[in-house]
Amino acid sequence: MTDRKASPSNAKFPTAKPRRPRPITAQRLANIAAQYLDRYATSRENLRRVLQRRVLKAAYVHEDTDVALANGWIDDLIARYEDAGVLNDRSYGEGRARTLMARGTAHRVIRLRLQEKGLDPDTIDHALNSLQDEHPEPELAAAIKLARRRRLGPYRAPDTRGEKQDRDLAAMARAGFSYDMARRVIECEDVQDLEDWLHQRP
């Protein structure tokens, strides 16, 4: 009788244990904030949420964590970064809105994304209005960019446009565009007309 070797699928490998959160100190929070800001543009409120999550994670393991004291350190850090110009919700909102529009994101979806990052209504309105510096019709520009990226409407092969039209209109609607805007793009006869609209400048 021969010994059966264990198959790789049955072999047991040691799993890495999750790292134990380190105790929270003012310096530890400052390091976390600096590392996050080195990697991401963010809003004041979003940075606050990131740091508060780290505090709560540490508090779950280290029962002596003073959450109120840590929140005070977070307030100080945010004020310091705002004074230095590193955190600026208005600039962040403008940049994020431009990035989302370039990806073909509808206005209503951009608004929701900025709300999720903790921006206030006035800052969001300013960010959306600033898109007119990029294009006289920002919503049209976003709709064209989405159609081009996903090859909808006139960006399809001519022999498939008719049978796919309803599907393309539905895709635009799911992306947050109005029915009228979706029709304006999907039913356009000539893709060059869309490209000409896209390259208009204010």
C-alpha cells in the first residue's frame, strides 16, 4: 500500500494574523494623516472620518484609549492642515468634480459623490458651477465622454446602432443622465458632431 501525498488543495498553510492596532497617540495620528495626504487628495470631513476610524479600531483593542482626547488631536491636525493650505474643500471639490466629469459622470452623481466626502452644499454648488470653466455645457460633455468610453450610440458600429438604441438609452439613464440628454447623445447621427461639441470652449 503506497502512501498518498496530500494534494496542494488540501495542504494547510499558516494564515497571517491580523495586525494588532497600535495605541493611539498624537504623533501616531499625525503620521497616519501625513501618510494619507501623501497618497490622496481629500476633504476635511473625509480625513476626519479616516482618522476617527483608526481611533475606534485602536480603542477596540486598547481599552484605555481616550477617544475624546484623540478627537481633539484630530481637530488640531485638521486646523493645522487647513492653515497650511494642504486641506481646502473648495479646491478639492473643484478637482474632484472635473475628474468625475472627465470620466463621464452625470451632475447628479457628482453631487452625491461630493456629499459622500462630506462637502457642504455651497461647496458642492461651487464645484459644479466651476465645470462651466471647462465646457459651456458640462452635462453634455460628460454624456459624450461616457458614450465614447462605453461605445454607445454613434460610437457603436453602424450596423448595430438600431438594435442597441434602447439598451444604450437605458445605460445613460442608469448613469444618471436625463432622458432628453441621453437621446441628444445616443440619437446623434454623426459622431463628429459630438466630438465638435466636446471640444467647444467657454
